Amino acid sequence: MTKHDNRPLTLRDVSEASGVSEMTVSRVLRNRGDVSDATRARVLEAAKTLGYVPNKIAGALASQRVNLVAVIIPSMSNMVFPEVMTGISQILDETGLQPVVGITGYMPEKEEQVLYEMLSWRPSGVIIAGLEHSDASRAMLRAAGIPVVEIMDVDGTPVDSVVGISHRRAGQQMAQAILKAGYEHIAFLGTKMLLDHRARKRFEGFTETLAKAGVEIEDSDFYSGGSALAKGREMTRDVLNRSPDLDFIYYSNDLIGAGGLLYLIEQGVDIPKEMGLAGFNGVNLLRGLPQELATMDSCRLEIGRRAAEIIIERSGSETPQDPKRIVLEPKITYGDTLRVR
Amino acid sequence: MTKHDNRPLTLRDVSEASGVSEMTVSRVLRNRGDVSDATRARVLEAAKTLGYVPNKIAGALASQRVNLVAVIIPSMSNMVFPEVMTGISQILDETGLQPVVGITGYMPEKEEQVLYEMLSWRPSGVIIAGLEHSDASRAMLRAAGIPVVEIMDVDGTPVDSVVGISHRRAGQQMAQAILKAGYEHIAFLGTKMLLDHRARKRFEGFTETLAKAGVEIEDSDFYSGGSALAKGREMTRDVLNRSPDLDFIYYSNDLIGAGGLLYLIEQGVDIPKEMGLAGFNGVNLLRGLPQELATMDSCRLEIGRRAAEIIIERSGSETPQDPKRIVLEPKITYGDTLRVR
DNA sequence: CTGAAAGCGCTAACAT
DNA sequence: ATGTTAGCGCTTTCAG
């Protein structure tokens, strides 16, 4: 029998071509069990000649093992998640595990859909951004019987393990740093954050700490969509028109912060004397601005790495272990825009 | 019989819980064939109560259908590929198809690995960046018997279909625009492009066209790694130290262009009179710079959309059709940094 | 070291 | 409208 149509090749084709049983071919191709060098060579030869690519679907069904790790994140165009992915890949690359990404667009129903879709491929683990999920999503995660790591944020109740920073505390710390530097008339500019819980928590931590010091936010504004740099510019212009007495602006991300910085420099504002600025994320991309924007590292790479390590550690053992909780400590970079006045 | 361990639920569990045959349960869950409303309701109820998630591995093996499209790209931190992904998702979202991303890091061997890995899941199609692949990769693509779309670039010989722009022509057109505007002392700054074939082709098209007009590139430099903005700044400073007579710099991407722009503005250089600048990609992110950088749209979103459309169109029909070739025409945006002198 | 048999969980194709 | 049967292509398990 030879192969006449264009159905994909099977183990059987390799078996026939090499005169070795399917089982032994399988062993050779997976490097499992003892196979004589002669047999191994014949099989490899045949597989290569035919151009055989194993069918992982069949393999996974038979072995009940899938080397996939589901990674579920809100967005890819964000500059923060690609870096998390890099961290995850760095660690998984050494093992046989492969990340598979799903994007939710910050929408809980979409998250539910994506999660369902990914779980139906029976991955070895799930890494998912945030702690806020629909009840159904949480139920699925629990029922899946695989390691789950929620990442980025630790302010809340995880399903299983969690790796991240406290965004609430990040907001608090930035508020403290700003107060300590002597600024008093403070505004907040950010994204509309109905669904970005981490931005919201930073905002809450920020205002809380100011309030405790008897300082009220004097102005704030929230945008959605468009180029962040341009938005930062516009919002900064507008907020200063409304509230000319401001001496500090805290931005919810570095990109709008950079827009504001560029605008203020053009206006001849003396930074950080007349006006201080800070962003969030520690976006390396932005090094090279006329002045370095104060910011706070969100530990993206490290979060990705640690999450992947947890998945590896657990996908090995059969019995579920105690959930891990890893809280990273972001550091403030003062740059040129947040200095004692 | 009830379920006592934590093995994942199967169709059989739903079947027993609802008192309906596995086959009918399967039909309900897939919305296929006629099922009475009463039965449907009972099945749905049972599935929901149990928290059943279908096993796509088994489904795919049985039906020989996989709703996955492999997308293979060099990088995600690049700002160009996330946008391609967005285009792909926009189109695939309406069908049942799901993109699955693999990253190659611009390394041919890694590409081969990733491709092998993805093909072993028997996806419905492949979208892969570039036209340059190892012989083995090309062989796999051909042998897979599924629609393949190579994207971004059209200068070369595709395996099957192709959607992109001519980077060679993009370089040529920018050269023409620069010459027409009256610039004569031109430098090129870019990334090390041994493996970025598209950047190389732009460079070649650029120098060719200049050469035809009797103009030689007066200086050039290539970087790798680090923050693009900062690199653009440094390289611009250095190239002007070496070649103070320059009146135009063509950057291989918008980000280093932006770095150069910021540097030159600080130096009080009159742009575009004393010095003209242009980048490449049409990165929307950068709107909001003090001056708008001249650039050329690389049609990323459209490329993603068209590629996805081709996959959909073909993954339906059984017989392979003629390869498609879609050449998009990027337009120059002159911005504030490329003007007739 | 190699092979044969029995599924993995689902769906195509055929009954009824 | 619903059920039955026979695999999908591989790996596990058990025999040689």
C-alpha cells in the first residue's frame, strides 16, 4: 500500500515505509523507551523522507496530555502585555510547554468566551490577567482541575495562585512621593477605567493617601481611544486651562504622561519646578524623551516569568498543591519630573 | 453511575444526567441537526449544571476539523504585528475560526520549530510573515495541504497566497519624494537587518533610486537592541557629528525617527528646512509629537484583514484554488518633516 | 528491544 | 427527532 491522495501522513505511513511497527515508530519519534540504533535510524530516515508531521490531536487524546498553556490577557497593543508574554516565553521555552494567547479586550463576556474556548483544548495550565472575572469564568477555572495563575494584580481573591503587584499600594506610594516632594495641587489624568480594574485601584490608592494628608485631587479627566501621546497632550492642555494652579499631574500610564511632558516643554513650563509629572508602567520604550518621566515599574517581565514557573512546577505533580501568592514590589523611578521642590 | 473523581466531564456525563443519548447531546451542543426544544432544553440544563466544557481534542480528531488558524510572526513587541493581529481577529471573529500565534524572533530555525509545532495541531490555515523561509519550512507549508498566506511583503516567490506591500517600492517612493523635495545630502539610519528582510528591501529600493538620480547615501548606521527612541536620538547625534552637511535622514522605523526628531528640535534645528526626516510604518501611537514625522503607512490592519479573508474563503472549499496575490499601495504621509525646501 | 490490543472522547454515517 | 456503530491517529498497557 502506498499513499495516493493528499490526506496528511500518519504514523502508519511511516511504519510501512520503514518496515517497523507503528508502536516503535511512535517510540522513536517521542524519544521514549529503548529502541535499537539501527531501528531508530530507519524510522527517522523514513519520517524525514516522507515529511511526516505528527498529529498532536490524536496524541493528546490518547495520552491525555497537552503541552499548551492558555494565556488570557486584555490586549496586545498595550506595551505591557507583550512584555508579560516575553517573560512567560522565556521560562516555558526551556520546557516542552507552549503558550497560547487569548485576547479579551477588557470585556468580561469575551473573557468568558475565550476561556471556554481555550479550556476546551484541555491546556496544562492557565495564566490569566486580573482577579476580576465573571462567576461563570471563575467556576470554569476551578472546575478545570489544572493550575491557574492570575497575574498583574494581587488586590482581591484569587481562584488559585497569583503573581503581581498591589496597584492600590502603587497609587499610595506615588501619592506619598509626590507629597513628600512638596507638591500640593494635584490632578489625575487617565483612561476611562470602568473595566480596567488595575487603573482604578491605582487611582483609589492615590486619592486615599492624598485624602489622609488632607489633600484633595483638584482636577481629573479620563479618555478612551485614540493615540495616547496626542491624548496626553490635549488633556494636559485642557486641565491646565481649567485649573491653572496645578503643580503636579499623575498620569495613569507613561504614554499619556509623555504626551503631557512634550506639551509642557513646548509651553516653556519648568519641569519639575513649576510642574511635576509622573506616569505608570516603566515603559522602556520611552527612554529618549527630552526629560525622563517619573514612573513606577509594573514588573511585567518578572510577573510573566514567575507565573510560568508556577505553572511548570504544578503541571508536573498530580495532586493540587497550596496556592502560591507572589507579591512583587515596584520601585519608583524619579527621573527628571518628580523632584523635591 | 455518578462522577466521583476529578476527571474532566465528558459527553457521557451529560448524557447520563439528562437521560439523552450522547449523540443527541453532541448535536445540541453543536447546534447541528434537528433536536426537539424539550430535549434541547434538558441537555443544555444538564450541561450547564455540571459545568461541562467539551473536549475539542476529541472533537477535532473525530471530525477532522480544527477551527484554528496558525499565525506566525517574528515579534510582538514591535507595534506592527499587534496591529496585523487586530486585523486578523476582526475578520476571523465573525467565523468560528481562532487565531493562534507563534513567535519566531526573526530566527529561521525558530520559525521552523514553531511551524512544525503548529502544523502538528492540524490548523485550518497558516498566516506567516515574510517570504523568506528555510527549505524545510517551505516544504512543510506545501505539504500541509491547507491554505497558506504569506504576509507583509510581496517581493519574492510565495508558497501559496500573499498579501502585502512592496518594501522595495516603498524605499523607492520615499527616495523619489525626498529628491523631489530638493534634499541632496541624505543619510539612512536603521536596525541591523541581516534577518529583517523587509527593512533590507526598503533600504535597497531607497539606495537604488537615489543612485539612479546620481545621489549617493552620505552616511548610514545600524543599531540593535535598546530603546528605539533613545537609539534614534544617539544615532542622529552621531551621524551629524560625522557628516555635518546632511540635509535629510531616512529612518527605518518611526520610533527611531521620533527619537531623532526630538533630538533635532532640542538642538534648535529648523525642520524641515535645514533638515528633513522620514520614518516608516505610520505608527499612530506617535501622533502627538511636537512635529508630525513623515512616514509611510505599512497597511498593517488591512494586511491582516485580507489575509484572514483568504483563509476563510479557502478553508471552506475542498479543492485548492489558484493562489491570490494582493499588493497594497502604501501612501506617504508628509507630515511636518518632509516639505519642498 | 519490539509488537498487539484496547481505548482516549468525540462525530460521521447510517439506522430507526 | 433520536439512537447505534465504527472509527479519527495516536499512546498506554501488557506480552513477548
